[in-house]
Amino acid sequence: MRNYDYENKGHQWLGAMALSVIGVFMLVVCVVGFVFMGSYNELVDAREDVNLARANVQTMMQRRLELIPDLVEVVEAAAGHEEKVFGDIAAAEAALTKSLESGDNSEITEANNKLSEEINNLIVLARDYPTLTAGQQYTSLMDQLEGSVNRISVARETYNAEVSAYNRKVDKAPTCFIASAFGFEHMEEFEADEAAEQTNLVHMNKD
């Protein structure tokens, strides 16, 4: 009888141990699952924030593009013989439009910088015509252009901040393991547009 009791208690102890092990295992699985889901969702949210910020930058750039034809038309009316300047800015417009469609940050940055350079050339040309630069239409367009440049700058800074936050999640544990497993890669920041900043200086010092 005693041997039976010992065997019975032994079986109960083993059963309890097995249940404990299973319980601990299930707990670990649940914890790992929650960490996994949380890390994955963090990466998805961060990536979406980056995509929204990029879309905002592109929208601001598109709005600036929409100002260029009117600005060109006003300047061309006074300086129509400067065909190269107008041809160059038209080419820069087309290049930026194409790069925005591609969505490649490097191409967008390069095309946007080139357009800023050509806008500067157009503004410098306009300064040779005091009557033009004193006109209300030109002044209004330049004010809109400056506002557009400022909005692009703010949107770009916001985008770069979102990219920085996202890239840190890609690099740091535990999200780095999820990022590696599911193909979350580093994203590229937009570089500053120095030519656009010069645009503001040209306009503000045109007198």
C-alpha cells in the first residue's frame, strides 16, 4: 500500500511539474507574441508616418511647381528674348515632375535643387527689369513662392524627423529582429535645399 501511495504521489508531482512547465511555456509564448506584435505594429506605424510625411513634402513641391508657369509668363513678357533661361527652367520643372512620380528621394532632391537654381536664375533676370519687379503680379507670385519654399522646408524637416525615428526602431532591439525578419529597411532623408534658401535672399534683397 505504501509503495502505491508513493507512486501515486510521484505521478501527481510529475503531473504538477508537467503542468507548471506547460504553463510557463505558454506564458513565455504569450509574452513573446505580445512583444512581437507590439514591435511589428511599431514598425508599421513608424513606416506609415514616414510615408505620410514624404507625401506632404511632395505635395508642397507640387504646389511650388504650379507657381512656376505663372512666374515664367510674367517674366517672359518683359524678357522674352532670354530663351535659354526659360528653356532651362522648363527642363527643371519636367525633371522634378518625373522624379516625384518615381518617388526616389535622391532623384527628387537633385531635381528640386536644380529647379531652385533655375528659379534663382529667373529671379536674377527679372531684377534687370525694375518695372516688372515692382509690379503687383510679380510681387504676389514671389510672396507665394517664398511661402511655398518655407512650407517645403518645414515638411522636409518633419519627414527627416520621422525617418530618424523609424531608422532607430529598425536598429534597436527588440524591433531590429522584427525589422530584419520582415524586410523593414532604412529610409533615406531629404537633403537641405541650399538653392531654395538663396531664392529667399535674392527676393528679400532685390531692392
